[in-house]
Amino acid sequence: MGILDSYLGTRHPDAGVPARTAQEVRSALLALNGPGVLFVVRNGTGKEGDLVAECRLAQLRVRLRTRMRLDAAKHEVRALDEQWEVSLSDHTRGQHSRGPANAVYRVWEKQKGPDGRERRVETFRFESREMKDPLRHVVLDAGWTWRGKLFRL
């Protein structure tokens, strides 16, 4: 595994794990949807990829998306991460980036503590790993490789 693979988060399954079919991998990824999950996995259009996992954090004006292409011949899922952050100012545009999404998003507010002093208290926290780790674990448990991409699937 090269340095770029390490940066992009490429992971290989453990030795001896039998590779499942592409349909089984697709079904397992779609089965991640449910109550209590902050992201949605859906079928993608041809341009987006085979599957798309998307998370919208309305209180932060952030959208995270992982586009996935299943390669049955190589038993690997190629994944491309994208992030959008909408600016709070009317004078600047939001930001769009592509590549590994290893970020922690937090919301803080000031509250009075028991001693009467104001303190900053974290009221919301989301790590991009909360979306990506379940996707990666499903793929690796199916005997497939998770290959991070930077530009195209």
C-alpha cells in the first residue's frame, strides 16, 4: 500500500474473508439506513456512482457525501468524499472540497456553570468517521477492498 492509499483511507479485508457478490455488498450498504443514523445511503445515478451516502448537518450548514462505485471484478469499492460548507455571510461563497473527509464539527454555546461563571459548553458534535466507518466496515466484512479516491471514481 502506497503513501497515497494511506492518505485516502484505502483498507483491505482480513485474510481468509470470503468475497461476497456485488449485490450482497450493495444490499448490506443500503441496510445501514434506519432510525438513529445521521446519514442516508441511496442508489446513485450513473454519474454519481453506484451508491451515495449523504449526511446533512442543518445546524452547521454542512453537507457530506461519499460516492461509491462497486467493482465486482476486483472486489473493491471505490469511494470519493465531498464536503460542502455554506457561508453565513452574503458576501462570500460556501466551500466545496473533495478528498478524505476526516473532520470534527462542533456547536458551542455559553452557559452559566454551578459557580455562576459563564462557560462554553459543547451542544452538538459530529465526526465524519460516524458516517464513513460503518460504510467501510460493511465493505471489509464482505471481503472487499475499500479504496479511497481523490478525483474520480
